Amino acid sequence: MKKVFAIGDIHGCRSHLDKMLERLDINFENDTLVFIGDYIDRGPDSRGVVDALLDIRKKIKNVVFLKGNHEQMFLNYYREGKDEELFMHNGGLNTLISYGLAGAGKKHHAIPDTHMEFFTTLQSWYMTEDYIFVHAGLRPGIPVEKQDTDDLLWIRHDFINSHYNFGKIVIFGHTPLSFTAPLINKNKIGLDTGAVYGGKLSCVELPEMKIHQV
């Protein structure tokens, strides 16, 4: 049986990511690995996380990288020169430090082209027969293809507190509701368990609904 593994918010915690990948029994040809977004900011090694993800992309045939609000904030700041205060307030300085950019100004050549290609080609959502994968969640009552981008990246309680039937189970991150265990509801699974805050990095193995944590 083909499996899907979905991994929650990493936030620069390269050691957590490495340990998780060592633990998972993934068939590189048949299984799918989905990353739910927020690879950077706050943690100590954002650049190292992206390096690891690029290496994973070379090894695993079916791998999906979703965009998180932190990747969007980074792009707004680095490419567009916007929202610097928001980016820095949300741990952006640690990302700049990991790329050697802190105090040096924005130098586009300082971030490898492969990393910029990674950031600019992240998906907003991913869907299988039984699941919808998205970073933050969905606005109830709106088809996934018509969702507002801001909601996909930022929505919290309007989605989390909703009992709406989205037609498939929604797998999401973004909001760390517990540092020890994912949120598991009938209509949704929340994978952000606050790895960067001293909690766990969580992964759900589907369709078994098996939880892996490091």
C-alpha cells in the first residue's frame, strides 16, 4: 500500500528534521512525503533545513513542499523589500544570520539560486483522494481552489474551531496547539507541535494515522 507522510513546521530545526527522516520508513519510489511549510525563521539553521530539503528532493520520487506564511514573509522582505518589521518580529533575523546576511544588507547573490528557486516554487496546497494538505487551513464553505492565499497561509481559529466537512481530512500546520501531541479531529489533523519552542516535530503516516515524533 502506498503511504503518505506529512511533516509539520520545522522552523530552522535541522537536527529535528534529520532525526525524523532517520525514523521514517519511506519507500522512495512509491510513498509520498509532504512538508507542510514554515521551514525557516526562529530556529538556528534555516539554511541547513533548506539544504536538507533539496537533498530529499533528489532522493524521493514523490515529495511535496507547501508554502508557509514564513516563506511568504521572507519573499516579501527579500525580493519585494516589504514588511521588514513583520519578518524580523517573526524570527526573520535568524534566517538572515544562517545565510550570512545579517548586517550586510540584502544581497541576492548571497542566497543560492537553488534556494531561491525552492522558495519561489512552493505549492499553496496539495490534494489526494482522501486528504487536503495546506499550511494554515481553509475557510469553511469555500472550495480549496478558490481559497484566498492569505487564508491558506494565515487562518487560525475560524478554521481550527470549525466542524465543517471539507470533503476530505485537512492536514495542516501553522498553529501549535500542543507541544506534545498533534490535534486530531474528525475533519482535520494539526501537525505543528512547536519544535522550535522546545516541543516536538511531528509527522503523520497515512492512511494508518500513525504519529511519529522527535
